[in-house]
Amino acid sequence: MNSNNQSSDDEDNKKEEEPETPISEEQRKMKKILLEKKTSVIKQLIEGLSHRNSDIEASLNSVAVLTELIEIDSTFELFFAKDAAFIS
């Protein structure tokens, strides 16, 4: 029974050690564009929470979307990149 646990641990370690498949130049460009668009959307959502925004429905929608996005790790990292520049 102990050997089964060890073999599954070994398999997990092998999966983690496998290098990622290299991506093409076009894929790198697309990844950069998507990150820029994601950053832009997050900025707009945060601006929707501003006290200057009189549209309560838009503010509530922004809260809901931002809450969902924070649950995704990569988006969470964006919020706190550059000393939380989005938030402050």
C-alpha cells in the first residue's frame, strides 16, 4: 500500500518536471495581447467602483465580475502586481 502512494507521488513529480511545450512567436504575441486586454478590462471594472460613478447597477456588476476574477489565480496576481497599482 505504501508503494502505491510512492508511485503516485513519483508520477506527480514527473508531471511537474516536464517542461512546457515551446510556443511560437504568434502565440507569444497573442498571449501578450490577451494580457493587455485583460488588464484594460480590470482597470475599467475598478473605475466602475469609483465614488464618481453614479450608476449603482454598473457598480454592482463590477463587484460581481471582479469577485469572480479574483478567484482565478492569474487575475489575482494582476491585482497585486506593481505594489497593487490598480487598487491604490
